[in-house]
Amino acid sequence: MSEVILEARDIKRDYVVPGGFLKKDKVISAVKGVSFTLEKGKTLAIVGESGCGKSTLARILTFIDAPTGGEIIINGKKVDVAKDGITKEMRQMVQIIFQNPYGSLNPRQKIGDVLGEPLLINTNMSAGERRERATEMLVKVGLGPEHYNRYPHMFSGGQRQRIAIARALMLNPKLLVLDEPVSALDLSVQAQVLNLLADLQEEFGLTYVFISHDLSVVKYIADEVMVMYYGEAVEHGSRDSVFSDPQHAYTKTLFAATPRADVESIRARLAKKQQTKAA
Ligand SMILES: Nc1ncnc2c1ncn2[C@@H]1O[C@H](COP(=O)(O)OP(=O)(O)OP(=O)(O)O)[C@@H](O)[C@H]1O
């Protein structure tokens, strides 16, 4: 039987923006009651244009921000950040990957320490065990033991994103929330990082919430697609059904605006990958 890893029930997030002298405060409803369930090993892509609430939802799903309404259930357990804070268990269960890996890596920390830190904080592993695990993870993400003592600036953008992915996996999470994880990378590097994510998902049984404005990337990686528009989920279905038969007027407009060439190039990449796998 399929196992539900994540359930979002009617998630809402309002921001109050102070109005200033003699002006009323303004309430911005960034997320207006979003619900979905996500099964183990699946990828839900969340798409929509800038300002539709994708990043707000990502922050809520990763406990960086608390919702103003609704509930999150992870692995069968209701999460209440406002009441319980962020517990060790939650931190282990869910990790986030951001668009800009350089921004999230401390430039003065060697990669070995970047990867060892979550273990140092959250486990009783010895220095030797942490080193071994970090080296293992470097190899899993396509880097090598020789990178252990290097600093973030010595890596390319794609390699830095691999390091960010390795760090996110150090505590064996069940769910990864990826907020535009390949948007800052060159096209060829994007494909490599997407392939890595697909391989890691298979190997570790990971569940992904993948936020992207790039439909060609979404078409490549997603099992399900949720389309957001002004804080609401206006469409949610399997990748194939949403792409081949979009129902909502906004989805139709969004898809019509995507250059066809992108979709074709991603199809070609996918076909090539399948050929390589079969060979
Ligand atoms: N801390 C905040 N205070 C006030 N308003 C905010 C805050 N964070 C987000 N918003 C507003 O909430 C809405 C949704 O923003 P959000 O960043 O979630 O959208 P997005 O779809 O991720 O956009 P982008 O792709 O540009 O990051 C926007 O109108 C934004 O201005």
C-alpha cells in the first residue's frame, strides 16, 4: 500500500504589512488554503508565476515559517511549529534546497565541515564517523573524497548545488523541498543535477516537493503538478493529465506561454537518458 509522507490541509499564510503613519495595515494573503497529499517516492511540482505563493508554501513545509491557518502532517504526525518549535525529528525528516547554493554555504567552512555539521548537531557520531559519512555522501552526489577539504568558492555552480544536496541528505530525510533548485544553472548542468536528483530519489526512496517556474524542468521531473495562482492551487493532477489536458484557464495560458522548444529539448534529454540506461 502506498504511504503518504506529506499532507497539507487548508494551509493559509497572511502577512500583515504595516501601513505607516495614519495608514491602515495591509493584509497580504500569500497562500489561501492549499491542500494536497503526497506519497512516498513521488515528486510534486508546484508551478506558477512570481508572487503566486510558491516560496511561502516551501517555507511553511520546511518549518521556516508558520502558517496562519491549516495543518501539516508529516509521516502521519501533525506538526505545530508555533506550539512545539522545530523538533530534532522534524529537522531530520524534512530538508530544503534553495536556488542559490552559494548563498546557503558558509564561504569559510570546508566542505567536509559543511556536511559534518548536521551530524555534529543532531547525532552522537564521532569525528571519524562523521568524516566517513560525509565522504560517502560526496561520492553519492558525484563528487569525490578529494573535495572534503576544499572551500565553496573552489566549486562551480552545479558542484555547489551537489554539495547543498549532499548536506540536505546527511540526516536521511524523507522529504526534500526544492525551491527552484536548477534555475540558476546552465542548461547542460541543469540536466545533470536533475538526473542526480532522480537517482537519489530512487536510491533513498525520497519524496520531493519541487518548486519551479520552468515547465520544461517540471515535465522532466514531476509525477504530479500543482498550479498556483494568487495563493490558490487552481489545478492539481498527474503530470501527464495536467500537461496534455489542462483544465483551468490560467494553466492553459501558462502552458501556452512556454516555448515549445524547451519541451522538445527536455524530451530529447529524457530519451537519451533512457537509451543510456538501457545500454
Ligand atoms: N515576509 C513577507 N512580508 C510581506 N509579504 C510577503 C512576505 N513574503 C512574501 N510576501 C508576499 O506574498 C506573496 C507570495 O510571495 P512568494 O514569495 O511566496 O511568491 P513566489 O511564487 O515564490 O514568487 P517568486 O517566484 O518571485 O519567489 C507576494 O505577494 C509577496 O510579496
